[in-house]
Amino acid sequence: MTTPDTPTDAKTAAVALNHEETLRQAWERHGNTVYLVCGAIALGILAKGGWDYLNRQKELGIQNEYAQCVTIESFRSFASSHVGHPLAGAAEVVVADISYASGKFGDAVTAYSEAASDLPAGPIQARAKLGLAMSLALTGKVPEAETDLRQVLGDSTIMNATRCEAGYHLAALAAANGRPGDVQKLAEQVMQIDPESPFAERTFALRSSLPDAAGAPGVPIPAKP
């Protein structure tokens, strides 16, 4: 059995001491760097958590601010302060609706247009596009209104109810401009989208009311469910 005082143990101990000294010296030389790197990582983690927290608080603040809007001016101010935010689009829809109801169709065009740009794709954006088209029509810009209505009518990602309403308004514009053939085509298109839609029935009733309706190809009016 080898004793602790043998040359072999002395050599092993020396190697161990040299290894420890090498580590110690390396830590002394690079210890600050290690601390800095670890600190940077920790700060990064904390910063991300803090940033997420601040974003959540900011979003809650925007939602609370929107909830406090009660007048057209407050909604307009909110929209101008949060351009690009979905709630800004919702505020612009409110402004547009009030303008439309007040007969200020030029203001409604502006607000509906801004809302359609700020809102994400979905029912409210589709409603803004529909409102924009109707406002354009009432300001005398019928060709632009028909273009927008056809876009809504032909967009399969939009709810069928909104598409059918767009078809009905298109038919009404066509009838007002003496285009019964277009009314007939639109009635058929609306029926293909949703034969049970009340706007399908309205479109066919409009078609039947035209002077030369009897000479047009017959398409049955969908029965109510």
C-alpha cells in the first residue's frame, strides 16, 4: 500500500495545486467579464419581463381611456392619439356613425376610411367598408361606392350577412340608375350567397318593382325559414 508521502502522491498533489492555481488566476483575469455576462443575461430576462408588463399596463390604459369616451369629440381625440391601434379604428367607426346619422356624409367618408385602415380584418372592418361605400354614394361618388360594394360582395372572408347587404345596396344603386339587368344579376348572386338572407328577399322585391321586371328571367324569391 502506498503511503501519502510517496513521490507519486507528491507529484499528484503538485498537479492538483497547479490546476487550482490556473483556475484561480483565470478567474482573477476574467472574473469581471463572467460577472458582466451573467449580469447582462439577468438584466435581459428582467427587461423582457418588465417590457411585457409595461405593454400590458399600456394596453389596459388604452382600453380604460376608450371606455371613458362618451362624445364624438372624445372618440375623435382618442382615435387621433392612438393611430394604428384597433380601438382607434373602433372609435373612428363611432365618429363615422354619428356623422352619417347627422347627415355629414363627407365627415363619414373620412372616418369610415380611417377606420377601415386601422381595423384588423373582421366584421367591424367589413362594416366600416360598407359604411364608407354608402357615404360615398350619398356624396355623389356613385362609381367609387359601387366599386367598394362589389369588393365587399365578392370577398368570401366577410360574413355572408354583410355581403348580402352590399349586394342589396348595389342593386338599389343599379335600379336608381336604370340598370335592371344588373339588378337581376345581383339578385341571383345574393341568393347564391345566402338564400335565407332578408337582403336576398329585398333584392328580389326591388327587382320585381322595376317596370320591365316581367320580361326578366324569373328567379324564385327564397322562402323565409
